[in-house]
Amino acid sequence: KLGQGSDGCYNTKDSSIKLTYTAAGTPARVALPAETSSGFVVQCSAGKNHAACVCDDGVAYTWGDGAYGKLGHRSQEQRTLPTPVDAARFEVVYCADNSTCGLGWPVYRGRAFTKPPTPGLLYVWGVLKGTQGEGATHPVPEYELQGWSIAPANLAMGASHLALAADDAAVAFAQMPVAHSQLGFGPKGPKSSHKPKKIDALDGAKPAQVVAATGTTHYLIDQGALVDALAVWTPPADDDRQPEATSSKRKPPPAKKPAAAKKPAAKRARSS
């Protein structure tokens, strides 16, 4: 996954089948293939087990773990060297845990369309709808957002969700089910959605940047009436947040009730 031409695994012993991986402790150059690279790298991203970069000619390269097709090469094979993604050209590419997305324009029969004046259409590949087993091993356009003007700084991927801002609106959706309200749909809205949905609380916002991570999403917005109207989150009080402390010691067994005293047996009268 480091793009050095090797996965770094080896057997601990000749007689053992256990694999061990060697970690790289110092920075190393990632060389793009000379036969396909004709530009300079202008952007890069890293996910959990794969990475990507984009050159100034729009060609994107991916490498690392290929499970779920998240490398975009129409297969699930691992790539130990940067490999060009031939289905589209890109302005930016972002990596998540099991998915990848990018803003770009299509390639038809090996020839790229003319680069649009805007960053382009949103493409997503890898896991698309985790609960329904839907995915793609090559970049797939998100047509529900076609025509939206998405700036590269206003697109972000968390571990399993995507957030963006465009046309005075904020949008989010998930590639895998999420349960921590990171999509921002509010307490009465759905916690997870595979379809892009607007975040009502940020309607009309013009963010300068969007970032996302595991279980969280952040929008950088200028101070104004919209921001002033948002509720300020405050942590709950300790009494509401932490359960009562319980002792790890075992409780003593309940005391046994004293045995009832036996009544003396009645004496029999002797017969004369």
C-alpha cells in the first residue's frame, strides 16, 4: 500500500505459514510509471489501506489494497505500484476506508473529454451501498448531483460517508451505514442515507472548506446570521454523562436467618 512495488510481507520462518509485514519508518519517494506519467502531482489522498494522487494533466493514480474495487481498475487486485485510473480524468481524488471519490470528467474509448470550466462531475467507486451489496470497480458518476458546482475544497470523505457543499447548500450521504449522526440531518432526520440529501440546518451556507473523518463532519463557514442561529453544543453534566460508580468487589452474601428454636417435646404422662 506504500507504492514501492512490494507489499512488505514475508514468512517469519521457512517452515512457517505465518506472514509478517515490514513497516516503513522513513519517508520514501513514490515514483509514477514513466510510460504513462506526463505531468506533476498536484494532489494526493490516503485511505485506510489505499492511496491516490492526481497529476496536472488530470490522470489519477491509485495503489494499495484493491478490495471492493476501490482502486478503480475494474478488479479487486492489490496494486503495489501507482496505476492510472483510465475511466475518467480528475481535478481531485479522495480516499475513504472502502470507497474513493473524485471530481472529474469522462474518458470515452481512451480519449478524455475537454476539461470543463468547473471541477466537474462527482464520481464514486468501491463500496456504494454497503447494506445492499452494491459497489463499483470503476468510477461511477453520481448523477443526482450532476450540474452542481462543487469546489475541490468543499468535498470530503470520512471513513464511510461523503460530505460536500455547493450552490448554497450542504449535502451528505453514506457508502456504509453510519450511526453517529455524522451526516447532520438532525435528531428527527435519518441517521444514515445512501442517497445524497441536503443538510437543512446549513441551507444557504457558503462554506470555505469541508472536512470529514471517522464519525464526524466539519464545515468552515463565515460568521453570519446562519451561523449565529445554530445551536451551540455543550457537553452534558457529569451526572448525566457518567453512570454511577460501582465497586468491583463482590457483595457479601446475605446473612442467614437464625434457626428457629425447637420447642421441647411434651412429656408423656405415666399410667399407674
